[in-house]
Amino acid sequence: MTEAQKSPLEKRKEKFSRVKSLRAALNFVSKTEFQHDMYQHYTTLENALDKISKGEWWLSCCTSDRLNDQKESVKYGSLKEARRSYQMCFCHGAAESVAMWGLYQCSKPCAVRISLTKKSLRTWIKALKENTKKDGKFTLVLFRDLVYLSIVDPNRSVDKYAIKRAECISWESVVTPRIEGLQDEIVEEWATGLVKDYEWRHERESRLLVQVRKHAGRGLKVDVPNEVLEDMRFTFSPWLSPNMEALAEKLITEALKKRLKKTPKELSQRFRRSVLAGGLRLGDGRVPCAFCDQCKLFGRNECIL
């Protein structure tokens, strides 16, 4: 393939493969903001309804015990910086992720994927930055892809592939050659909230990171503009039955109608069935409970109707 035939992403990948430090890798990624066309956020139906009805999105503190990755804030960056840093994670790309469905469905009755375009996400981040200039609530607002590090002790690991990628950085399926001194960089303050272990690379994560002057609890509320809510598209869990999908669609439509003052007709064509529906099996072999559909969606222990 000639240089002229390469796509912009392929050219960026080639440049990334030549970075010589973690700082250089993060600087490189910072220049590729909003390079993807679509961004996906996996959550529960209950959380999705809460975001819509209130027009708010809760960001989790980087040290929160609610995060799936409990090692990130301890291993990368500064714990002091992590305590005043808040995050919201997105997968980039249009394709569904079996791994992400599994993370949410295995412990939650109904998972939902919220899809946002690059345009609406850029509008949201721009609004957050402008509000920050006015009220000074946040000291930093940024949005970028994460990089993944493979920090392996060759003396302990028996995996020859792990040893081969030790002291390497990964981004968009590209793995750099071994970088000397990587261990010294991972504890720098500027790495906080921007680095994860190589084992999490399947997430293909882009992250909204917000910093405040001091720790503000486990979560931080940010407003979501109505134009972002209007742009949202929804995909339901591949394990959800058609009847429960219809109920979930009705609940989301009602929440959007109330928030945006739109008619159901204006809010149609924003729901889709998972391409994986009917083709995946939950590993624990669970069976549906005997409660009403609405209680099953929210995982209640008893029927409230």
C-alpha cells in the first residue's frame, strides 16, 4: 500500500508506533480528539432513564469502588489527582461489543447501549468547557482515547507473549516496541485517568475526564444539553425478550417526550435490536423471574405492582 492509499487512521497508527515514551503517547492521542464517528456508552436501563429525565450525567470519581477496573487509580498516575478527577467512559466505533454487554448484563437485568455521534459529543464537551470558563467549577475538561500499557515482570510471567509486549504501549490495535523507563512514567500526575492495563484494550475506550479543585464525593453531576439527548440512539441487551424490549422502548420514549417536549412520532426511529439478539447465552444459565416485566427490567426482588 502506497502512502497515498493509506487512510488518515492508518497514518496516525503508523506515527503512534514510533512514540518513545508514555508522555509522547498521551500527547499524540490528545491531538486526535473526536477522531471517531460514533461513541457508545453501556449502562443500565434505570441509569439511562435517570440521565434523560434529569438532563444530567453522573461522572464517577477515578477512585470510586463502583468502577469495573479497581487497579487503575492505584497503578497509574497520582492517587491525589485521581481523588479530584471524575470520568465517563465511551467505546468508540459503531460495532457492538460482546465484552461490554457481558460486563453489564451479567450483573444487571437490562443493559442499554447509548449511541452518540461525534457532532453531538463535541457540542456537549464544548458546552462543559465554556461553562467552566464562566463559573470555574472545573479545573480541567478533556475528552480523548485512552492508551493501554503492558507492564510485565519478565522474571515472574510464564507467558512468552506477555514478556514480548512488556514495557509497551497500545492504542487502536498498535503496540509500540519496548520503551525503556516506562515504569518511572506511570506514576506521574499527568498520567492520571488516561492509562489502563493492556488487558482492558477490548473496551476501545474514549473518556470524558473532569477535574475539580478538591474531592467532591463518589460522583459528580454534569448537565447534558437537550441537543445531545435528541441525538441519542438506543440498543437493548441481546438477552432481552421482544416484549421487554417493547416496554423498555416505551419507558425511554416517555422520558424523552417529557424532557424534550416532543411527540412519540418525532422520537421514533431511535431504537434498534441488538445484532447479537438470540445468538448469545448467559454463562450462569439463569432463567427469567416470575415478576412482571417492569420489575424484571429493574431487577427488583419483588413485584411493586
